[in-house]
Amino acid sequence: MAKNVLQDIVPPEKRSIRNVPVPNRGTRGPSPVSDIKPPKRSSYSDDSREPEIPIQVRQWEKELPREYPQEREYASPFSSKKGIWIASGVALIIVAFAVMSLFTGATITITPKSEATSTAQTFTAKRDAQGTDLDFQIVKISKDLGKTVPANGEEKVERKASGQIVIYNNFGSAEQRLIKNTRFETPEGLTYRINESVVVPGKKDATTPGSITVAVYGDEAGEKYNIGLKDFTVPGFKGDPRFKDIYARSKTEMKGGFVGNVKKVSDADKASTTKELDNSLAGELKKDIVAQVPTDFILYEDGMFFSFETLSQTGNSATTADLNERGTLTGVMINRKKLSEYLANSLTQKVPKNSVAISNLETLTFKMLNRNSFNPDTDSTIAFTLSGNISFVSQVDTEKLKSDLIGKPRSDFSSILKNYEAILRGKEAVRPFWKRAFPSNSKDVTIVIESNKL
């Protein structure tokens, strides 16, 4: 019996709108068209034929949206606002670290040892003493002042010119005493004299001569001694090696020399005006001398000596005249460092005696015991008392401390401070903070002295 070959061929699945599966939506009612999936295409291998599908189904199939695999988007952390803020913060931190690295340095705050006590002792000091002896030096300034007063009639007067010179001692380190009436001569041969003995300090070093300012007066009355600034020699040293190295130069012009008639001022007006001028000069000289005292010396009011001199009367008015006065202040200065160490040797227990200062020297009471008999131009010894509460403060060699710290690890700070007997405590701050060593340049190290409350 012949085999029916056609029965072995599986006919393609018929496609019909009726065969489209409808998803089970429960009780929701009919599904919209968009919920219906298109039917699967036949696997029929003959491409020349295609099952017939109603036209309306094909149209419906075209209207269905095509499905594609969903693509995942990669979201960069910097694409969001949060990411931008994070990136900005990181950038700012980097910039901040870079800027801090540029401003390197260190601040060292130290507190020196200190001690409070009181004193009421008597001391002796010598002029320009050497070594550990307590010494004093002299400072001198002068100033002229005048006032117009009524005048009546005339009187004949003879006055000598006067002015100030600076005497220099470049001969040696020893002081040179010049007696009263020592002569000083100008290149033109005019002679001037000092009215009191003076002691010229010895030279300080190879290039700095000792010096003192004094008043000189023309050898004769008259206007020919009224001269400008000049150089002077000491005629008494001719033929002596000192002639070349002890000399003088003008500090002011020489003036006031006069012989003739002047307007007559009553004695009462002269006395009252002179007193007024002297008081004014004393006040102005006190203010002016402050600038003349070196920082390493102290000048107490009881160590000030005033002298006043009546200068030539001036003025051309028929009814007035100008009375003039010159005031001179000579001060006895005490060396601060030596005075502090001198007191520390006998009064302190807690601070090093070889390097100490008194922070309140100005508040102590200074009283000269030989003031009435002391001549600041000639005498070489003073006796005085010093009383009051004293605050001793140890002195630290800050430059040496800087040298010891530069380039060293911060961990060595405490051990380095132990080498300084004068330091009570200290702390360090290095910039930037992550640095583990002090700067290698001493200019980048700042030392701050913090007082210890007594």
C-alpha cells in the first residue's frame, strides 16, 4: 500500500486573530491593545509562501511598539550636584595644603624664670669701671632760652663770647683730666677756656674715641670771638703725643661777645625773668635728655644736675631788651645690666645670677648720698641707695636658641630647652602643622617672651 507522504509533513501553524493569546487579567476586564503581544512568526522554512493573515491583524501588528533590550546608563559620580560639591571640596583641600606649605615657620613661646623681692641697700659706683664693678657714665645737654622785658636807659657792659665744644680723647683707653682754664685754640689763633675741670673718657675701641661736651668762653670780651663752627687744639699739649689725639670740635657757634652800651633792665625784672627762664629750661632739658640716654643705661631724677648761665643781652628796641639764659643738664647714668646682676648676687635664689635683668628698674627709688658735694665733671665715685620692690627676670639668648632649634625634630624640643637654665617653660607651634621638624632657616623662627606672673 502506498505511503501517504503528505501526512509526515507538519503543516505550519495557522495564524489567526483567534489564536492570539490573551493574558489573564483577572477581573480587570478587557485588556487594551497595548497589552496584547503580537503572535509568533511561523518557523515554516519556505519563505516563498507566508500564511495568510487578515489585513486588520497585520495593521494591528505594525502599530504595536517594538521591544528592545533595556540599556543601562552609567551615572558618573561627578555628573550630579553632590559629585560636583565633593570634587570642589577635594580641590579646596589640595589648594589649602599647598598654600600652607608655602608659609612655613615656627613660633616658640618661652617663659623665663623670675623672682620678686625687695631691697633697701647702699651702693658705690665708679666712673667707667671695668669688669664686674658697678659703673656710671655722664651724659650732658644744653639749651638756650630768652625773653623780652621792658628796658629804660643804657649801661656799658663787657661780655665774652661762649659756646659748646666736644672734646675727644683718641689717645688711649684711660680717661684724661683737663683742669680749670684749659685753653682751646682755633686755626686762626683765637683762644677759648673751660671754667671747670673736666674728665674726658678714654676711647672705647680702635675707631671710637671717648668724648664729652663742655662750655668754653672767649679769652677776651668782644665781638671778634663770635665765630662759627671750628676745630680746636689744646695748646698745653704741644710737644706731647697727646697733642694730636686729644682735640675738640664746635657743637654750637660762639656768640654773645660784646663790648658797649646796652639797654638797662631793672634788677627786679632781671631776677624774676632769670628765675622763670631757668625753670622753663629745667623742664625742657628733662624731656630732651631722655633721647640722649642709651637703652642699656638708666638715669634717675636724683642723678640730674642743672647749671644755668646768663648770656648776653640782645634786642635793638628803645624800650625793650631780650634777656637770655643757657641751661645745662648733667646726668649720672647707671648701667642696667651691671646693676641688675649686682643686685641679683645678693638678693635672688630662683633665677640664674649671671644673666638677669630687673624689669621694673624705673620704679625703684634712687637717692644719691653725696649729691651736695658731687661734681659730675670731675668726681669719679658716687654713693647711692636703691629701694623698692624688685622683679628679677632671667635673660635668654634668643639667637642661640634659634640656632639650636633650626632643622631639629620637633620631638627634641623639650630636651633642647633643658640646656637653658633661664627658661621656666616653653611651647612650640610649627607651620604647617604636619611638619615634623623645625624650619632650617632661623629667619623663619619667631621667639615670643611671655612673662611669668609673680
